[in-house]
Amino acid sequence: MCAAHANVQPNIAPPPDLSRLCIHTVTTRPWSLDEAIAHYALAGVSGITVWRDALAGDEPRAAGQRIRAAGLAPVSLCRGGFFPARAAGDRAAAIDDNRRAIDVAAALGAPLLVLVPGADPGQPLDVSRGQIREGIEAVLPHALAAGVRLGVEPLHPMYAATRSAINTLRQANELCEALDSPWLGAVVDVYHLWWDPDLGREIARAGAAGRLWAFHISDWVTPTDILTDRALMGEGCIPIRQIRGWMERAGFDGYHEVEIFSTRRWTQEQRAYLREIVAAYLAHS
């Protein structure tokens, strides 16, 4: 070899960085939990957020062991919440269900339970918001004992009547500040919050308080079915990289969790879809 070329190295691209990529089991809903674990690990995904329906008939502790054995991190459990109801018995049942969800998260080894706060269209929003606060306050001691954090996820205002009376990150921040627990924080889902002109400021507020706990990504296409027509990153109008920048400047260094509800994608061959998810994550997130 010529001496002039002895130290020339081949131009080899570094491997793609998937160290912060997490996928929710609901994203690939047709797969069983074990299929999701196997395929995510094979694709180089680093984390998995488990939805409770994926655990049906499974023992959470054993499921957590299988997740970790595959080299994945159990990032969180979805979902708890849904506290508001007109009947006191229904509110008590929701609190009991959230305590069970906390126990499942602890057994799974997931450090976070994501809360969809809930709403009841038969009562004013301020009543539902009060019941959300009361419900979370009731389960916080159980979360502390189990070592599981609770993440409040604001949902798009289109869901205010039925799924969440907490619709902005400002409302989530105010709720967390009012309850003032180190076990309670906020979840930022770009699908629900991208439209909010105060989002950057409220992300910084949550980060300054140490309450910025999860980051969910997908995209918004037009026209859309708001429940089951989420898109892959880069297919829609959400400024995902800008929001990621706000998150990182606020101190967030956790997983980027792909959470996509899509009737169209669920009918697709899921291994091909997973390859598209990874490619979209690398290109647009």
C-alpha cells in the first residue's frame, strides 16, 4: 500500500441512532405483545410503551422480564385516568382502576403511568376538572408507595366533552402545581398540542419545574378522523422538530414515543409498517 494512503479510512456512515426511539404497542395493534417485543428489538428500537389491552391475560411481571430480556426498556404504561363521572360510585370505581393500573405499571417495571384525564359530557367542564384533581390526589399515595410516576396528558379540545377536560399544557401545569407532588408531571403529545400558541412557553415551564416526563410523536393530516387517522412523522403539518427542540431546551432527555392510531396502518403488513416508522423517525423527528 502506498504510504500516502496508508491511513485513509473507508467512508462508512455511522449506524442510525435509535437510542431514544420508543413505540407504543397500540401503534402496531395487530401484533400481540410478544410479537411487538420481538419485532421492535429486531428493528433496533430501544423502548416500548405497553397499552393495558396488550397485557390481557398476561402477567405483568413476566411481561416486563420478557421486554428487558429482549433489550427493550419498558418506558410507560397506557393508560389510567378517566376520573370524571356524575355518579359517585363511578368516580370511586375509576380511582380503584387507577390503583390497579399503578400496580400493573410497577410489576411491569414501567416508571410512568400515562393518565388520560377524562370528562363527562353531562356536566360542566369545571366540575370534571375538579373531579380530575380529586381523583389524582386520591391515587398519588398509591403511586408513591409503588414508585410509579403519574403523567397528565392533555388532549386536543375536540375531546373536551368525552375524553379529557384538560386540553392544554398550561392546564396540566396548573394541575401539577396545585397538587405539588414529585410523582406528578406532564406528558406532551404533539398530536394534541401542536396548535397551541403557548406550547413553547408551557414546555419551558414544565421543564423548569422538573415535570416534563414524556414526549409522544405522530403527525396530523388534513382532512382527518381525529381518533384513528394519525400519520407518520413527516406526512402532515406538525412542526415536530421545533417541538422537540423546545423539549430538549427545557431539559427533556427521555424517549421519543411513536403513538399512532391509524385504521389504515393497522391493515398494513406490520413489518413493512415498522420499517416505515423507523425511517420516518430518522428523517423527520
